Amino acid sequence: MSVTTRSPEHTRRRRPGVDAGHPHYKWWALSCTSVGMLLAATNSGTLIIALPDLERALDTSLLGLVWVILAYMIASTVLVLTAGRLSDLFGRKKAYLGGFLAFSLASLGAGFASDGTQLIVWRILQGVGAAFLFANAAALVTDAFPKRQLGLAMGTNTMVAAIGLVLGPVLGGALVSISWQWVFWFNVPLGLAAAAWGAVVLRELSSPDSVRGLDAAGVTTFVAGLTGLVLAVSKGGLVGWNDPVVVGGLVVAGVLLPAFVVIERHARAPMLDLALFGNRLFAAATGAAFINGLSRFALMFVFVFYFQGVKGDDPVLAGLKLAPMAIGMLIASPLAGLRADRHGSRTLAAAGMVVTAVGLALMTTLGVDSPYWQSTLWLFIVGVGSGMFNSPNTAAMMGSVPVHRRGIAAGARAMLQNTGAVLSIAFVMAIVTAAVPKDVLLQIFSGLASSLSDRRLDPFIANMHTALWALAATSLLGAGVSLLRPSHAPEGTAGSARVSLATGEGGS
């Protein structure tokens, strides 16, 4: 009598999803990372649209209001490389799910904040959770998809983020009408559900890095140096560049950031593998990602106050008016990803930044009484340009590194883009607040400036135009950097995801 022996796969209780080797696993993995992108993008939009209400409810200063945004961004920026390194050591799935849990718990605490300082502390903890999400989402997708489909996968993630950007401001306006606390509390059930979904669906595809250890000296130097730089730039624009804290921050950054590079060159297990930047494709793509964050991120921040402060719109209407930029991203991202898979990313990414620059330049025509169709069209153009750039650039960058370094590569990408975003807000704030009376600024940033005359608002509008010209010029610089990458070379093997760092071959 024959006895049939069941394999472990048959004896195991079935659970949602498929095994890692299944051809459909990549789509299950993409569903998890897309949920993370949706949560992060929606949260960003809901909070930005609620800033005027937060200023009134918590009676915080203008500097404190800016730091509600910057505290989160600084934390996620300075920790994203450490998060990427930890994921390479201990597993991307664990790190990604831990990010959801930390983000959810910090969101719960933020809703109970009684003043601006408490809220900033909770926002820092939110940033810690976000660092693990940012560092692992792109790596998980790159592990799961063959290189020929990376553009489509990254485009899908960007498209989902664009949906979040559409929903975020409108949802934020609705939540603020109930209570500002719900801008944070809505994250809790979504984050916990995302963690549960990832726990049952995701599989660990990467092996732990064979080089163990954490670069404590590099982490400490990088965190201190970058924090000093961001603190100095953000505070200097508001209180003056001769402030002792500003000068001290610049000195700390000037000493520690170069020291960080020296430490990483000699570390046995560096936090940031500088060898990655020996690949011209990776170096150019990460440089362009930094400039993209620098040229575009402050835009939504400025327009929230343009719509609610200058135009006198309520939060829901202001959220609707911001939607065209996200709709442009929603349309362009998957199409750009598909085209990049076939024809490469160099020309497409550069063209996206040129389109963004055109949209930013057209925004300088906006004034106090400009019709809505103008801001709609210009925001849509910027969104299309962003969609054209983001998914091809990310796919090319992540497809150019070895499998075991994707966690740290994803961390480097997120770190540079977030650094650009932080500096974008800081520099733009320095420009738009210059020579504007304090009472006018407070009314604009609290959403109560509709009673002011056009003459009193003119300095703010003029400064906004100056900032937009600066952002447009920065975007053109990014287009030039994008063109520095090697031209597309057809893939010899359809599913190949390994590219030589030494030669940079196979670049998109």
C-alpha cells in the first residue's frame, strides 16, 4: 500500500495571499506598499489643510506652526537611512510592519496634544514610524517585481499616493469641521489595518546582510549634522540669520556632515554605502530626487495659505482647489512608468522636471483676484510633471542596485528627497515672510486675512511670486541632473534585477 507524503506547503494552514515564488505574489506585495503610500499621502494632505485651524486651536506661534510640519519631516529624514540599514539586517517585512504600528500609536497621541510643544513631540514619533515605511516600501516592491515591470510598479505606487493627495485635503477639511484631533485619529484604524494586512500577505524575500553591525558613529554624526542644518535654515528664515541658534546649527552642520562622509568611507558596515554613488545612474537619479523635493514640496504648503488666507476659502473648498495637482500625478504616473519600462527614464524624468518648471513659472501670474481656472490649470501641469518624473526615476534608481543593498538604497533615496522637501519649506518660508508685517502674516497663516485690502496683501503675493520663480529655476536644474544618467540599454534578460555597480550597465 502506497503512502502519499504531503509537502509542508500542503500541511500548512492556508492563509491570505500566495507563496513568495508564486507569479502573482508581486501584486500582493504591491497592495501592501500601496496601502502605505495611501496612508502617508492622505495624512500629509489632511494635516496641511488643517494648519490654520491648528494655529487657532492651540494658540501656537508661526514658528511652532511650521515646526508641526518640519518636526515630522526631520525625524523621518534623519532616521530613514538607519531604518534602511536595520531592514537589511533584520528583515524588511518586520521593519515595514513596525513602521505602521509606530505611526498609528503616535497618531493617537497627537490627537490628545494640548499645546504646540506636545504636538511637535508626537509628530517626531510619527516621523520615526514613517522612516521605516519610507525606507522599505520601494525595496519590498523591487524585491517582488522583475526589472522590466519596475516602472509599472513604481507608477502604481505613485498613482495611489496621488489618490491620497486628492483625498487628503478634502478629507482634512471635513475632519477639521468636526474637530482638529480627527486629522490625526483617522490614521489609527487605517495604520493598524495596514499592519495586519502586511503581516498575512508579505513574505521575506531578502536574506540578511552578511556584514553585521550598526554604524553608531555614522548614525550619530549624520543625525546631529543634518538636524543642525535643517534647524538653522528653518529658523533662520523666520527669526533672522544672526540668531545664535541659527549660527550654531550652521556650524554644527559644517563640521559634522563632512565628518559623516569621512566616517562612512572607513566604516566596516557603513550606514550609507558610498559605493552606491559610484554608479552614475544611481547618483544622477538620487540627485534629481533631492532637487525634485526641493523644487516642489513647499508648493502645497504655500497654496494652503494662499487659498485659506488670501482667497478666504474654507478648508473643504481649499482642499478641493488643491486636488488638480494630485489628479495630474494620478494620470501621468502609471503612463510614465509604462513608458520608462520600454524606453528608459533619462529623457522622461528630465521632461517631467521641465513640465514642472513651466507650471511653477505660470503660477507667478496668480494674484489676490485671480480666477480659479488659472490655479487649477497650473497645479494640474505641476502634477503631470511630477508624475512624469517620480515613477521612472524611482524605478531606475532601485533597479540599479544589488538585491542585498536595496534597503539602504531606498533609505538613501527617501533621505535625499525628504531633505530637499525640508529645505524647500524652510527656504520658501524665508522668502514669503520677508518684509511682510507681522500682523498680516498672522492673519494669513490663521486663515483670517480675507478682510485685508489688496494693498496690504500685495507684499505677500510678491514674495510668493519670488519663491515660485526660485522653485521653477530649481526644477530646471533637476532636469539637467536627470540628463547626466546613462542612456537606456535594452535588458538582455527580462527579469534581471541585478546591475553592476562598477560599470553602471543596464541603466534605464
